[in-house]
Amino acid sequence: MAKSEKKFEDELKDLEAVVARIDSGELSLEESIDAFERGIGLVRALNHKLDEIEKKVEVLVRNAQGELRTTPYQNTAEDKDDDEF
Amino acid sequence: MAGQLELSLGGSRVKALGVTQFVRMVREALELHLDEYWVVGEVSNARLAPSEHLYFTLKDKRSSIGVVMFRSACQKLRFKITDGMEVIVRGRASLYEARGALQFYAEEIQPRGVGALQLAFEQLKERLNAEGLFDGARKRPLPFLPHAVGIVTALGGAALRDMMTVIFDRFPNVHLIIRPARVQGIGAGADVAEAIEDLNREGRAQVIIVGRGGGSLEDLWAFNEEVVARAIFRSAIPVVSAVGHEIDYTIADFVADARAPTPTAAAHLVVPRKADLKRRLDETSATMGGAMNSALLAHRRNLAQLAARVREPRGVVRQIRQRLDEAIAALTEAIAGSLRARRDQVLQLAGRLRPPRAEVRRRELELLEERLVLAGARAVEANRQRLAALAAQLDSLSPLRVLERGYAVVTDTRSGRAVVDAAAVEVGDELEIRLNRGRLRARTTAREI
């Protein structure tokens, strides 16, 4: 959720660029290894990004004063079949 | 004054009436004898007075009549009355006493040919389009991986249930913020608009789905209301419209950043499949591993070639010496051939030639050979030193260093080639794994591609 972090799709592009560089065969051995380590780091970060999101279902309501607050979703409403739209 | 005038009319004496009196009498006669009617005609001179009463002339080929619709009745009008429009008006005739003018007092107006809702839809669409609310350039891309998804729909509706099922199936750990809204009936449009504003105020949602299941044009009307269109337009968060009606578009569809034909389709559009992203990451990692292995092998080959030359300077010397030997042999042969030819010639002529010159030549040749060998050895020595320096430099970049970090080079025992793709190996194939220290022979027990 940290907004300063790079976006998932941008980091995924970075990773693909790293792979392309290693694959080009134009890097020195040391550069290849640096790129490889950077790539491994990106894979870890990307996997983390997919898993770090917290599952939550909230209902946003507005009270009489117009203030917003969220309450956890109760899925009892799901069993009602008479309200089909 | 007028009341005092007595005049003859049709054989009897009558009193003259005042204008007001007369007009009122006519009005009362009209109202008494004429009930409510539906009248069809074409609109002209339509204008809305500051009082918000609507005035226009209703006419056909031969006649025309002034129509007035009071503010209270106008508020129920869903479409705008414009000149040239064919309409059916319900109301009653009366007299506007101030001018003694016949007028039709309208209570309800229907467009002719199309439904009132359809017409209202077309009119609003045209107006908002002209204002730029549907502008493609304004439409924002949806977030690739939304952490929090805002949903505006009825809390107990099938649409919400369907969306939640699809969303959690695609991405089990996502955050949903539901802002319940009435999606049908009076006030539904205003509620939906307010819900979009609330999610913007709350601020955590990165994309908003606004929708409901399918229904008739009446049922879906909230999504054709201007207030909803404006709320979507103002939303700082991208909005996906998801009104289940497949064929027709709503005004909300035109304004939204993306349009889905059903709530379920919106869920697909907004939330990526986590399993797909994981697989893409795994595949990219594997490709990277393969590319790194290839790079390592290429560097290793280069080094091996250099090392071989450095470790075996004798081999190089031997090669040079061999080439030298061959050259000398060829030279000797050439000289000997020439000598033989001359000797034969001389013998033929005098028969008394001795071979001292051949001895001299042979001696010269031996000296030459020594010098060549010395020169060759010096050249080899210079090369050896250069290669040794190069090798020392390369040593710091040695693949062994990489192996020290725990990486390994895997080769196929049969082909001797490096394995970069699991597809190139069959279960049961023998592989050689080269580690920092030593090698392992391994048999493939399973394969995952």
C-alpha cells in the first residue's frame, strides 16, 4: 500500500528489461551477475507485492452528520434472494 | 355604465356586458363543456419563462393553439420540448382572460413516435457529448493491480454477490470497499452519484465499479441521469460502469473510464488473475536463470580457451617449430632440387664437379634454422607473458567465483551441452552439475515446464 513504492507493472517491466540485458550476451561477467542479482531482487519484490495485499471487505456508510465511516461487511445479505438486481 | 345600456338583440332587449364579464362567461362555458383531451401537433415557438412555466404553440397544417404548461407539471417532464417536435399533449382548453385568448393548459406531454425516456436519453447524450463528458482523451487507464476496489451497488443485490465471487476467485487477497446505493426508483440517481463522491472523499479505492444487474429501461434509469454522469465525470478515481444490459448503453457507460456489459465482466476487467501474474513471474525468473547460465558458459569458454593457451606454451612452440620444420624441409628440397639439376648439368658438361657449394649451403641453412627457432621462441615468450597478464585479469572474473556463490552449471551428460530449458531434458535423463568444488551426476526425477 506504500505509495512511494514503484508500481507492480513498472517493476515487472524492469525485470523483463534485466532479463533481456542478460540474454543479450553483451554484458561482462560481473555485469551479468549484478543484473542477475537485481533480477532476483525484483522477483522477490514482485511476489511480495502480490501477497502483501490484505483481504478485507468493508461497507462505507455516511452518518447523519455527513461523516464517512467503514464497517466490516456482513454477508448475511447474500442469502436474500428476493432482492434481485 | 355598461350595465345601464339596454339594446335590442333578436327581438328582445338585452344589457350590454363588460369585457371581463363576457370573457369570464366564455371561459366558464368552455370549461363546462370541454373535458380533458389528448391533442397531437407540432411544437413551435417553445420558450421557458423566468417563472419556469413552459409556453409553446401547438399546430398542424391548418390550425394552431397556444399551450402553457405550468412549472409543477414541467417538473415531471424528462425530456426537453423543442421546436419542430411532434408531441401529444394532455390537458384542457381554457381562456386566458387578460387577452381573451384561447389556450391549452397542458398537464402531460409525450413525444410522438419514441418513448419519453428514449427521447430524454438521446437529448442528454447529445448535450453531455457536446460538453465533452464522453471525450476519449479524458478516459483514464485502470490500475494494473488495484489494492482496493470501490463498489457502488445495492447491498443485497445479485450484482454484488456475482462481483465478489469473481473478484475473490481471481485475486483472493483484495480489499473491497462497498458503498451501498439504491440503484432503482426515485432518488436512485442521486444516491449513486453521492456514493461515487463518498468513495472519492474516502480516498482509498483505486478504481470504482458502479453497477447493477439487468432490467428494463425504466429500471436502469438511474444510470441515465445527469447527476450520475456528472459524478462519474468529476471522480478522481477511474470508474467502470457495469449495468447488466448487454445491448444498450447507458449515459453512465459513455462517461465512465471503462464500460463492462455486466457486473461480472467488470470484476474481470478490474481485478487481474493472481495465478497468471505468479506464473508470469515464475516464467520470467526461469528465463533469467537460463540466460544467466548461458552467459556463464560463454564466459567460461572464453576463459578456458585463453587458459589452455597459457598453460601450454610448449604446444604453441611445438606448432611454430613444426611449421618451421616444414618450411625448412621445403627450402632444402628446393635447393637440393636446384643443386641436383645443376650438378647433372655440370656432370654432363665436365663430369668433374665436387659438392663444396652444397656443403656451404647446408651450413648456411643450419644457421638460418637456429635463428628462426630463436626468434620463434622469443615471440612465444612475449605472447606467453601477455596471455598470463590477461589470465590474471580474467581470474578476478572467473566463473569459479560465481560458482562460489552457490550457482551451478548443469549440463546434459549425453550432449555435453548446458541445460537452459527444462523442456530439453526428459525425466530419467542424466545431468552433470558442476559446483564450486567438484561435480555431481544426477538423474532427472521430475520435470516442470
